[in-house]
Amino acid sequence: MALNIEATIFININKKEEKSFNLKRLVRQRCLLVSHLFFFAMDVLGYMLNDVKYNVEELILSNQKSCINSMFANDTMLHLKEVSNNLKYTIKVLNTYYAPFKTKINWYKITTI
């Protein structure tokens, strides 16, 4: 997940969908919600890093920095322990998490070693 210069935001309040709006760079200075959007992704990845059942050992970011705590960035690499079906389970967890946000992961870019 990445926050782009432009994105369409859909907000549901008490199961009622509010009018969608386009998110732009300047909105951050006027909208309190925007600065918290990264927390959603950080929370999920932090949960996966801190729970041994997900077998995530570390994240390697696009600048080659390695982290073993809760953090999120675009172009992130997951190092998973060699457990059968671990990659499939991780993909399922991430897809389930991102579905409500109407975002997606570019699975075609994934390389496994």
C-alpha cells in the first residue's frame, strides 16, 4: 500500500457511505484523517512481526534497511520462515486486510527465492 499524490477516499460512518473525495497532497494540512492512514498498514505489519504464528522474521525496505519492528513502506520485502503454505497464508492475511480499503498489492511484482 502506498499513499499516492491522488487517491479516492470512501468513508463509511455507521454503515452509511459518505460522499467520496479525491485525496491530494495539500489535504494533509487540512484533514486530520490523512496523517493516520499509514497507521492502518503499520498496525497489520507490526502485528505480523510480533506474532510468531505468522513467521515474519524481518522487513527489508526499498533503501535496503532492515527492520524487525512495526513499520511500513512501499516496496517492502518480507522474509518468511520456511513453513509449508506460509506465503499463501501471508497473502491471504494481507488481501483480507486491504479489501475494506479498496487497495491492492501488486502480486505480479512478487519474487520468491
